Amino acid sequence: MSRARVIQLVLAVLAGAALAFSFLRAPTPAAAPEPAAPPSLETVEPPPEASSRERESTTAPPPAPVSAGAPPGCPEDEADPPGFVRPSLWDVLSIRTQELRDRLPQLSRDASPELRAGLTSMREDPIAAIDHLRAAPDRDRDGFDVAVAGALHMGMGALADHEARTAGRIVAILDREAQEDEATQVYTALVMEREHRRVDARRALERAWAIAPDEPAIALAAARAASDAGDFEGAATRAERYLALVPEDARVQTWATRMRARAEMARGLERRVFDGVTLRWPRRELPAERVDGVQAALTEALDRTAGMIGRRRRDALTVMIWSSREDMRRATCAPSWSGGIFDGVLHLDVRGVTAPDWDRTVRHEATHAQLAEVRGRIPHWLNEGIAQHLEGPPRASALRSWRRMAASGAVIPFASLEGQLLVIDDAGDARLAYHQSLAMFAWLLAARGEQGVREAFAEIEAGRHEDLLPRLLPGADGAGLRAFLSER
């Protein structure tokens, strides 16, 4: 490959990194209000509510699969109007905290000793503070429950500080004190999502939706949760309710239209549930033994990926097998060269799961679905590298690319492979990017073993995803990668 061609590819990848964005996967959380007295009601910054939802990863041209968010060129990726801020679940909680702050001047004058003890001990011991607030005879102020608002405030702090045990205890307290409060259900959903308990998170969002269907942030989050669970009709209904409240959100309008299309195409599909996975497929187009094979490959890949990265296997996944590549594109806006896509739901098509290497495609996509559980931004070379590795032995096309890389020195700069790869239009360019990603992962695995892989994901969850390979393999660069490939 010429140097000019390599430069063109790098620019394309970098452009994609800037463009990649998923409207429901990365909402902009609103910052909490400024601090107000007493000091125990300090400002709580919102946790990275959607960081684990950055799932825009891809793979090689047909027949190899791809996992991604919507590619550039889809209406979903159009920029929001200037100044537009999409509602966030964090806002629902922040409003309650703000009201508590607004009431503090009055509370400071006439609070009972028990209420005062609760308000002033929030910082030191949240659970003890909640116990004081719950026992206060004056906790109810004109229908405003100070104990519930205080528990939500401290729960927000526990989420922001990654104090899982405290956050979970506050869920239990709120469930006893204010189960019919939509803020309780929103907080529960956020905690369950943080704990990778997707089924419980969706149930909480459904309860919040039933209590407050006119809260835009709840409607929007409930729509995404319904989609991930394969309830596309429910997703469209909730998104349309959101749009009635926030009509200027054109990107959600496009998404709602796509959900309606998915619901229509999915009506005649068969259903099977196993190990937390819901599999849908066209019965007349897939023999029973192939469905059984897909089930086995999905289960194996989810288990292997979770074991390799040292994380718990995801508890829920919806897998759609569409009748044709065209149907899959209609449902997902996937690029024409893709054989699969993961956008919260794992999408495949009949051609892909009946091809000679169908099991590689299924394992690859299931790997991406499991990696989506990781909190943090996974560099795309790592995301795609591990997915290709868990397909099975390297393809002949990958080995050819490696030989050319070793011989010609045409290696894409590592930093360029940290961003979105789905924007590459040319299948040959995409193939090189993915094959180098596999080579980089193979190098890491050969040098550091699975312990090195687990360290990589620990770094990612700590927010240190940039320049990951050189940190794990000091001095790693293009020349080192070529030397590694030459040895292989």
C-alpha cells in the first residue's frame, strides 16, 4: 500500500472518531446545581451515566461481521440543534436535590433535632443520616419528603463516587419508603445499570414510565431499554411519547421510525430464550440444527469473552436474525459491507448465519455484545482485535495482510486505530484496519497473556484508554509490531 493511501485511511479513521456518537448511548448529563448550605449538601457531579454504552465498534468486510452504532450518513448521526440538551435521567434526581437545597434556609430555622441531625451528617455517614431523616417527625414539608430527597441526594453521591455498597443500600431504603415515586425508580435503574443488572434496570424504568409517562428523560430511557430487550413496538411507543414532549429532537424521530420498521419486520419471527439470551429468527429460512448451532456459539462466545476480560457475563441479550442483508440495513442503518451489527441488540442476517463460516460471525458479534458491558471507552483496535481473536484462527486474508505489513512497513499509526472504524467506505481499507487491530491484540496476548488483557480492561475502566498498547508493552510501536509479525 502506498504511503498516500495509508495517510488517506488514517484521516478517514480520525474523522470517524470525531463523528461517532449514539444519541441514546451517550446522553449529556446535566451538572448538579451549585452548593448550598449546609455544607453536607455539597454538589454531586453526575456519574458517567453512558460511558459503558459507547459501543460503536466494527469489523471486517463480508463475510466477517461488524458491531457498531449507526454509521455516518445515517440521519441518526446528524448534529443536534445549537443549544439543544437531551434530557437525562440524572436531571430527574437533580431536580429533587435542588428543591431540598431551596428549602434549607427554612429547615435551618425550624428543623427538629432528628431532622437537623440527618441533614448535618450526610457527608460523614449517609446511611445513619437517612435513618435520622426517616425518624424525624417533621420530614414531610407540605408534601415534600425531606427523607426521600436526602436519600436521593446521598445516593447520587454514592453513584458518582462508585460506592456500590452504599448505593445498593439506598436502593433498598427508597424501595421501602417511596416505591411509587418515579425518582426512586430512576435511581434504582441507574444503580442496576451500574451493576450490569439490565433486566432489573429495565423493570425499574418501566415502573418509572408507568408513574410518570410525561417525564421526557424517563420516556427516552424506557424507549432504549425496551429496544434492547427486543420490544421494538414498546420502544417506538415510548419514543413517540418523548417526541410529543420534545418535538425538536430530530435524531430521536429518526430512531423512532426505525423502531417501527423493526417491529413490523419482527412480527413473524420465531422466539427462543436461553441463558438470558432472546433469539429471534425466520423459521422457514433457518433449519432447526442451525438455530441450535447459533445458540451454542452465542453461549460459548459470551462465556469466553467474560472469562478472558475477567468480568461477569451479561445477564440479558436480544439477538435478531433478519431475513436479508437489506432488512438488517433497514433495521440498523448498517454499512453495506457489514455482516452484523451490535447497537444494544445483536443483529445478524440469514445469509451470514448460513455461510460456511457462520460460527465465526456469531462468535465475533457475541464478543462485542459482552464487551459492551465494560465501563469505559474501549479502543477500537482492542475491541475488534479480541472479537476477531475469539472467532478462531486468523483468516487467510489476515495472514496475507500481516505478510504485507511485515514486508512493506505499511502500518497504520496506533493512535489512529483508537477511534471509530465504521466510517471507512472502502472494503479493502477496512480490511487492513481490522487485520492490524487483530495483530495488535495478538501481540499483547503473546507478550502478556490473558493477565495483560485483564490489565488492559482495568485501565479502560479507570479512564485510561489512550495509548493503551505502549503502556502495557513499553516501547510498542509500528516497528515492533512489524517485528512481531515477521516472527510469526
